[in-house]
Amino acid sequence: MLTAVVVLVGCGHGQAGRVFAKQATDTNIELPAYTSDEDIIVHLGYTASYNHTTLCPDWVAWELTDEEALGQNDGQYSFSRDPDVHFPKASREDYSNSGWDKGHMAPRADMRWSCQAMEESYYFTNICPQDHEMNSQAWRKIEELTRRLARSHGRVWVVCGPIYDHGKPLTTIGQAGVWVPNAFYKALAISTSDSTYATVGFLVDNNPQSFSPRHYAVAVDSVEAIVGRDLFPTLPEEAENSFEWRLWNR
């Protein structure tokens, strides 16, 4: 089992669609399909596949519960290299004066239930270069939507990562040559009140276009066709074919 045991501690203070019958357990739903040659890193709050060519994660996955979404840890942490990841890997120096944000895949605000989880969210295992407007607007709003869903549905399963156009970066930054993605994807899954699963995907260009999550919402199948990976392999295939926006417009 790849996901770590969660310990709740603090550090001080579209398209119309259907929802399909549940056919899986609630274990590791957030983990996409992956191969044995991927460098899989397991931390307290998330699991990631780190790419030593792009120096970014290929994907980051986590489960966020209603209790975790209410976490209150406000500790301040520095971006740092992940001690569990072997070289080559990105560093703060690669991002310095690059003009690109150090963009969290699993957001720090999703990790406020644990000081360890929050600190580990600052590892470059969890970071990609993001346009500032995209990071602070559209991406942030999708993150906020995710936390609202966790509070309203009890939990949400999330997987996200970078997209490169034809396998090439928009540009590279730093001496190490960190790849700047052309876009990002995020896929969400929830269990609805009638014991079924629903999913939605987002495809967000790495530059500002719209600040509305609805603008970027697509069926998870559409995301999978671009990234070439089954994002929710334990869920019934039909659950990824379409989405009903009213479930996500929270």
C-alpha cells in the first residue's frame, strides 16, 4: 500500500453526465496507473512520481478528508530538496529570478492538518514552474473548490501534474534545466450520497486565460487521452466518461 497512515496533529494553534454505481473500495483511489520504472515517493500527505529528466513530478496524488480540509496549522516552511529523491533533482536556485512561481501540486492548504505533511508539501517533489497569474487565480480556485468538496462530501481523491506539448517543455529554467510545463491537469473523484462515484477533470494552460474553474472542466477521459495514463484505475470506466457540473459547482 503506497499511501501513508494519516495522523491528525497540529503544530501549535458542462457536459451533462451520469454518476455510476460504486465498484471499488475506498483504498488508494487517488493513485493513477504507473509503471515499475517510475520513482514513486510516498510522503505523509501525498504520493508522487518524480521525473529526473523534467525535474518535476509526473503526477502527485492525495486523498483529502473533511477533517483534513479544516486543518489549522499555519507553520512557515522553506522550499527544499526532497531527501527521499535521488539526483538529479530541482533546487531553489533553479527557480530564483526565473519569473516562474514554485507551484504546488498538492497545495499547502490541503496539508494544514499536520506540520510534517505541510513541510513535505514544500519539497520540490511536489513543485512545478507555474505562471504567477495562473497559480494565484485559476489553479488556486480549483484548489479551493477541492477543499469545499472534501468538506461537503467527506473526502475527495485528487491526482494532478504537468503537461508538455509533444513531450517538450515550454522552456527550461535554472542551471539544472527544470522543464516548464505548457499546461497542467487535475482530476477529482468523490463518492456521492447514493454510494456512487463521480469524477471531473481540469486542463489549465500555464498562462492566464480565465479565472473560472468551469472554463477548464472536462471529463476525466479527456485528461487521460492527453496524459496517456489511467488516472483512476480502480473506478469503473464509465465514471470517467462524463461529468455533471452541478456536483462540482460548490
